[in-house]
Amino acid sequence: MDQRRPLLRLIHGNGEFARLFVAHSISRAGDAFNTVALVVLVFHLTGSGLGVAGTVAFEVVPILLLGPVVGLIVDRYPRRSLMVGADLARGVLALLLALVGDSVGLAYAVALGLSLFTRVFNPAANATIPDLVQRHELVDANAALWTVAVVAQIVLAPLAGTLIAAHGTAFAIAVNAVSYLLSAAVLLGLEAGQSPAATHRGHRRRTIPRPARPPGDRASASRALGWRN
């Protein structure tokens, strides 16, 4: 019996999950850099806490708008395509802000766009996990992705602050852009998630064989319920 820690066992023994885990980790690292860099950039441009509050507001809007419908999006479209598309879109937005970082309006628009595509990426990644691991590994797999998100915020947020102090916000935002593009490149090799989640669930239901009904089973059930001919 394999006694290794569940995460190590999943990564070393499951190449498909390892690919999703690495891409998700890179993407979450980009999120951590983005959180700090956007706040610092907007504060530099506006010089006010109200300006920073505007950034937070634009990041919250997609959560409110997409919350009720993001599940439908993941059900209707291939999950790998959603993740790759979200990463590419975020990479382009972050790169644009890194190159033209002197506009508050652009910073708000990028905050909105990054948050919107993150709301698509994360549910698509979570919906792909059941394709990659066994049923008894689902808890460990989900816990692994959640742990990465928490560790990224704790460890990389201070690192982002250090990079900003040394090289400026444009550099940190460019690192953010590269992280999203790397994540997309890793996900292109993922074989799972090439169909909508609803289609995959339906396929799994159709392929589960039903047990044969023993002879006389219907009659026995009728008698047990007290039915009479």
C-alpha cells in the first residue's frame, strides 16, 4: 500500500492531475501578484483610499454577475478550452496594463476583466478534477488545489510587494502576465476536460451498467408492497 502523502501520491502517480495542479498553481501565483500590484498601482495613480476601493469594487462585480450562471457556462463548454481561454485573456490584459500603466480607467477595466476570467477559470478547473482522479481521491485533490490558493496568497503576496519596491508595478504585473500564459501552455497538453461537464456526466451515467433484474423480481416487489393483480 502506498504510504506517501496524498498530494505527492496524486502528483507522482497521475500525470493528468499533475498537469492541472501545476497550471492551477502558476495561475494562482499570478492572482497573488495581481492582487498586490493592482492595489499599489491604483494608489500611486490616485493617491487615495477611495481609488483603491474602486479597484476592489470592480473585482467584486464579476463575482455577483457570474455567480449564478458560471455553472451553466462550465456545463455548456469544454472545460479545458475555458481554462486556456481564461488564462490567455488574463495574460493579455495583464500585459496591456504592464505596458500602459498610467491610466486609472485601464487599471479598473483590467481589474474587472481579470476577476471575470478568474471566475471562469476556477470552476472549470474544479469541474475537471473528477475526470482525473478516483472517487476516493476527490477530497485530497480538491484540498490540494485549495491549499495552493491559500499558500499563494500567504507566500507570494509579500514577494510581490518586494518586487514592486525593487522594480515597480509594471514589472510585477508583467510577471503576472507571464504566469497566466505559462498556465495556458501547460493546460494545452491536458487530455481531460475537452467536453462540457454536463456531457461528461451524462456519458458516465450512460456507461454505468445496470444490474440485471432477477427473474420474478417485479412480482416479488409487487407482493412486498401489497399490490394485487
